[in-house]
Amino acid sequence: MPGLYLEEFYVGQQFTTEPVVLSESEIIAFAEKYDPQPLHTDKAAAEKSIYGGLIASGFQTIAIAAGQWLRTGQQEGTGLGGPGLRKIRWLAPVRPGDVLHTTVEVADTRVSRSKPDRGILQFAYTVRNDTEIVATFTAIIFLKRRPDEED
Amino acid sequence: MYFDDLPKGYTFETESRTLSQDDIIEFAQLYDPQTFHTDPGAAKTGPYGGLIASGLQTIAVAFGQFIRLGHIVESSLGGPAADDVEYSAPVRPDAELNTTVEVLEVRPSKSKPDRGVLRVQFNMAAGDTIVVRFVSTFFLLRRPAA
């Protein structure tokens, strides 16, 4: 199994994803389904706004980051979902053609008290467009322990 | 509706929405490629006993339901933050999802008198079960002078 178990992560460990270019059609497609505000779906309206053009839904930005992290394969087969997210901050607009990459840092790791076969990690995500930070958030993730580590 | 129209405690109720198995798989293939979101066969023997929606998709659905009410189309200046996102219960294909949005706090902007800050609680339910909760903060314009 290619993914890391709980024990192989440590606080302060950092990973950087491959970059992804966000297209205008992807921005519109996501927003039409999930965030149908003119800033995200209507180029003409967006151009008249304070943003001067189409911008991505913040929910798409964080979803892209989450997908980029999963594609690193670091929790492939060992991830068990998670109870939620904390501290989502949208810091700068994301526009068509922006090149996004994400840094994931391990902020906390502990064994689950109720389920000894797994642990709970906190990953702090920083999403950048080139060098500019566009969004940050923390995800809480359940992760399998190495089988021989169980009590 | 504008900042001035929304006191603490005001609650919006959205229209229902469902996510089909195809909706769930399509989103997850792009943004959350874990087998319990993308592969119904594998998901059956996985940790959730069947395919479930990505948590990221469910919060986006909830937010979209609120936007579709159309109440803040003219007044919204975007949201800088969301917090306390809780995936309280799994969201399965074809569950009927209903969302309430309750105003927790209203604060006029000190630096820009034409707007204020709203903090709201999203609660999405499938039947009687709360499935997703989160808090969202955004800026709203005040009602323009007549």
C-alpha cells in the first residue's frame, strides 16, 4: 500500500503538491453547480465588479487543494475520512490561468482513544498562486495505524 | 436583502437538494479521490459501508443552496472565512438535503460605513439527522441611501 500510516507522520513534516492550472471553464462549471454567484459564473458581470474579472469560488479553491494533497498518494489506502475542517481563510482572489500549488504541514498527530487501530492528524494547508498565498485551512483526518502497532 | 435587514437570530431555510451517485463520483474524482467517494463497490466494504459524498462537496452544496435563495445577490461582498466545519454524519446518494442558515452575529464595519460583517451558522440535515455544520463569515453592503 503506497500511503503512509499514522506513525510515519510527524509534527512539522511538510509536503508540497504538484501545481495545477485553473481554467475559466472549470471555474464556471464548479460555480454553476455549487456557488452560483455572478462573480464566479458570469464573465461580463465579474468584469464590472471590484475584482475586474471572473474569480473562483472559495469552495473550489479549497477542494482543489484537498485533491492535490490526495494525489500525492501519501494517504492512499490509509485515509479514513475525517470529522471536518477548521479555520478556512480566503486571502486573495483566484483567477483563470492561476497556477495553484499546496503545501501541507502536519500540525498535530495522536492515537484515537476510542479506536486503537487509527489516529487523528491535523494537516495545515497553504494554497498559493505562484508565490501569493490565496487560502489556508486545517483538515482533521483519521488515518490507519501500522497494523503491528495496535495494542 | 442588506446588512440592515438581518438581525441576530434571523434564519433562512433553503430548497432541498439531492446528490446522486453520479454527482458524488464526479466531484470526488476531481477533488477528493478516495475510494469511499469514487468507487461504489469498494465503498461497500470500506469504512462507511457504502458510497458517501466528500465533505467538501457537502459544504459547497449547503453554500450553494443559500446562494440560490437569491437574498444576498446584490449585497454580498464575498466571504473571507469559514470555520468549525463538522462532517456530523455521512451523506449518501439521493438523500434529501435541507439547509438552514442562522445569523449568529452582525457587526457594522468600523472602517467602511457602507458595509458590515455577518457571521452565520449553516446546518444541513438529511431528514432528522444533521449531516454537516459550519460557520461562515462574509461582508454585506448596507442598504444604499434611497
